[in-house]
Amino acid sequence: MNPESLPRSVLVVGSGGREHALVKALAAAPGRPRVFCAPGNAGIAGDAACFPVRVDDVEGLVGLARREKAALVVVGPEVPLVLGLADRLAEAGIPVYGPTAAGARLEASKAFTKGILLKYGIPTAGAGIFSEAAPAIAFVRSGRIPVVIKADGLAAGKGVVVATTLAEAESAVTEMVEGGRFGDGGRQVLVEECLEGEETSILVVVSGRDFVVLPTSQDHKRIGEGDTGPNTGGMGAYSPAEVVTPALMEEIVERIVRPSVDAIASEGIPFRGTLFIGIMLTPAGPRVLEFNTRFGDPETQAVLPRLATDLLALLWAAATGRLGGLALEVRPGHAICVVISAAGYPGAYASGDAVEIPASLPEGVTILHAGTARDAAGRLVTSGGRVLGVTATGPSLRAAAARAYEACDSVLCSSKYYRRDIGARQLRRA
């Protein structure tokens, strides 16, 4: 695609590490577009103009896009999509990469997605859907332990409990349905069979029935090393996930990706954006765990550095319905992202702790900001649970990991915490 035909001004919506990765990749496009962000964070502000418009302020974001003459809007997080930002931008005549509210429902309601998966025979776990605690607990008692309890609605990546005892499962159901643990998002729950195997993340750029599959990645959701402790928004990821062999990827595309894209279109849902498919690689074959309707975080931080294809051209083609026939080029090598979080995350954690990033970083390392801000004195400080994403590339996963961890060790912050085993399972196989 000719760089002259691509948008010259791009608004990225969001404030996390995913958005920082998108800002950097889009700003590096051959056409050198003007990239700006709302609301952004302290790190993004070093790479693009940031405007203090909240992600849930749909009218404010549409107004910003108009005033700043955005030729394309790329939506990072799920909340504005669920609130209908893509719909309002389309009404204003502004091209947008991100699905309408109807498409975002695939993430906003796990029950809705489960219904589509079952209707179209797409491999997934069996489940019961409940809005009252008593029948959900009865269903738990009638099945096998471990069992998975999922909040139906949005829960910032934390609404899944893998219960290894009956008491833990019953407690999770009660806390969600009756205790309001995840607000309205947990008033309805899915009780799913617990699938055994390895997880992988498939990011698919979708435009109607056309799609492009991005490089594979594997996320690490649990807070503790060895995949222990509660779920988080993601503590790190690496790409490629070599457990997904070429033959397995072909199976995933034919049994899961293509049927999913076709099912969404057949349901009359207009979808131009990212379909994030969480997959469990079970002994019986790949099974869908969940759909998200935006780029994953931290997966995006590990995947984008591997793209040789111009990201702006790719997203523009999807947003304007011209994705068919576009071929993806991927750089050789490996990438890894290690998330530095505030101590205590995903529970209570402190904000306002000073962060110092060294001026010189190892080769191939980029530090992306997620939860950072500037205090009154202009110091860089923590302002969220996940603070930084340390991303590194290398000729091998081992080389990329060594670079990333060298950089992690050099970041100064009194409350920093990070897992030291991102990619370890793959390294043991190597």
C-alpha cells in the first residue's frame, strides 16, 4: 500500500502498555503520520501529544478526533468499544479500527460468546450459565473439580477463578453473584469445565469475513512464578509460541479462526478490529477459552516488534474494508515482554513511588509505560498496578529474555515486582 494513501493523523485511545506499543509502531510507519493519544501516560507523552480525555468519555473522544482532524482512530481498551465509541466515530465519518458495540459484546459478555461458539460448533469448554448462586453451586457440586468460575462481564482480566477445591468454587460463585466482587460484571457467571493444557493467544486482524493472523504469543496471567496465585491483566508474554507448530496453526485457523470470523459475520455483527482468541491446547485439540475484541496486553507488546508489515497500512486496510489479499511479513527472531508491577498487585498496591529508568538499555530493549505519571515535581512515578512493560527482541528467546531481565534489574523503584520465569516453559523445551 502506497504510504501517500495512508492517513496522516492517527488518534490512539488508551493509557496502557498496549497503547504505548501501538503509538510507537504507528509513529514509525513509513509515512511518518502524526500520532496522538488520549489520555496516554507519562511514557506515551514522550512519543506523542497526549490529551486528557478519559477512555469512557465517548463524546469527548469524538470531539477530540474532530478537532485534531484524526484520519483514523485506533481504539486500545475494551471499555470505549463496549460504550459504542466505534459507532459514534462512524456516524461522524471518521474511520476507526475497533468493532462496534455489537462486536464488543463478544468480550463484554462471556455468556453471549459461549452461545455463539456452541451454536456454530466451534471447539470450546462445556459450561453452565447462572444468575443465581444456588443453582450455580449445585452445578459445581454435580461436576468435576477443578472447575473454572468466570464473571460474565468485564473485569479487567481478573474475572476468572480456577477453583481447585469445592470450597474455593462455592466461594467464588457467592462472591461474584451475591457479593458484587466484580460489580454488575459478576452478577451472572459461567461455570466451565477446566481444560488442561497450554494456553496460547491468537491475535486476528478482522474486516468482515477477511482476516490476517498475527504471530503467535503466550501470556502469563498468574501473579506468581510457576503460574501460581490470582489472575492479573498479564505479567508477561513472548512470541512466537513455538508450541504452536505450523501444522497446529493450520488446524487452529481452519477449526477456530475462520469459523469464528464467519460466525460473527453470519450473526450480522459488523467487525473491523482485533479478534483476540484465547486458546487452550488440550490433548483433544485446541479449544476456545475466550474472545476479546481488542489487542491483548501484554501480548501486543511482544508481537508488534516482530511485524515487518507496516502496522498503519494493516489497520487502515481493516478499518476501510480492504484487508482481503494483504500478506503479512514477520521478522525472524523472538520477542518477550516482562511486566514490572507495583508490589501488591493485583490486590492493593501503592501509587506515587518514584521510578528511575536507565538512560542506556541493552540492545533490542524498549521500555513501554503502562501505569506511570509525573508528580508535582516532574518525577516519574507509579500510577497503576502494572507499571512498565520491558520488551526485548533477540535471535532466540533465551537471548531476548536475558536482555529483558537485565533491563528489569536496572529499573529503580522501591515497590517493583516482576516474574522471573516469563517464557521459562518454552526455554525448558528448547
